[in-house]
Amino acid sequence: MAGLPTGNEKWVRKSLRNLASELKEKTYDVSRTTVKRLLRKLDYGLVSNRKSLVRIEHPDQDRQFRYIKRVKKLFLDAGFPVISIDAKDKEQIGDFLNKGRNWRQKPERVLLHDFPSDAIGRAVPYGIYDLTHNQGYVYVGNSYDTPEFAAHCIAQWWSNPERPRFEREDMLLIFCDAGGSNSSRFWLWKQEVQTQLANRFGIRIMICHYPTGASRYNPIEYRLFSQISRLLQSNVGE
């Protein structure tokens, strides 16, 4: 059932049973199995929406991508560190249902409802991908994805004594999306980067934001997060 919640206009999804009933009212005595076979013959089927429509790109978008590509090459050739950052979906911590199956003698008992009030906390994963060494890092917070948290994760990575070193470490290039905690419109994000990174470690920082709606081109999406998703999927059923 769907329609306008404030009006009388309603419509019902035409199931096979409903279609067969309406055809019988019009003197066509057919079963729902016959209706299904005829629909299949006409290439009809139950399908959902597909995200495929793209709005007209901004005329300067290609120039922005070319600029990002040129800057990345300059930094990498000069031996400067280049990282790609992004936050992933937040997860509630507690006895909640997780999709997937694994081998065990009996199922694990979890809560019937996923109420936020029943959660122990909230996990906020924030990823950093090192383009030079092809290495990824994930830091998990227990609150919210804020500019302070994003800058803190980068500072934690930079101060890690076990991270690989670069030829030159007086400059840092950061690739990130246009939205989220590292949004190009957030002055707090720029302030935290200045305070927690530039001032603390005495380095110069350059930030390149990908155009709105183009986050899939951010290197961390297909070099780090995609591999994590692949690993989780491979473990399902083992």
C-alpha cells in the first residue's frame, strides 16, 4: 500500500494473486501461475530501483580531477607523504544482530531490537591509506565522527613510531571527500588540522577535496575499504 498520507489517493501493489482476481472479474479465468508465465514471456519481473542516473557534471569537474592528479604526482615524485582519509559507517556496540553466518553448534543469542539505548557505545571507524607504501590504518572511536576526531586520527598515525618513513616529511598531502567531518566547508576541520598536525609537528599540509558525489574516486575507497569488505565477506560461512 502506498500513496499520499494526507489524501485519499491510494494504490496497491499488483501481486500475482491480485492480477489473477482482476482478470477473472473481466471473464479471463486464469491462475496466478499462468499470469506469472505470461509476465515472464513479456520480460516483466519484480525489480527494484537501480542507482544509475547521474546529474550533469560541473564543467570544472574534469579540471579539478586533473589538478588532483598533477598535485599527487608532484608530491610522490618529491618523496612527500600522500594519504587518503575517510570515515565508514558507524556501528552500535552490544549484543545486536550481525548479518551473515558462521559454523557453530547453536546460534548466539542477541537482542530482539536494535535500540540505541541498549548499546554499550558507538564504534566510529576512520581510515587512513598511505599511497606511497600501499598500507592502510583504521582507527576506531566510540563517540561521533567530528573534525576533532578526524584530525586526531591523522595525528595518531603521524606520531606512530612503527609507521614507514618518507624521504621528506616536512609536507603532507591529504585527499578526502567534500563532505563529512573533513568537509571543505568546515572551518573547524581546517582549524583542527592546523592545531593538531601543522603546529604540533611543524609540517606544512595541503588538502585536496574530491568533488561532491565523486567520493568513489578517493583512493581509500578502492584500496582499503574495498579490501576490508572483501575480507569480511570471505569470512561469512567459514
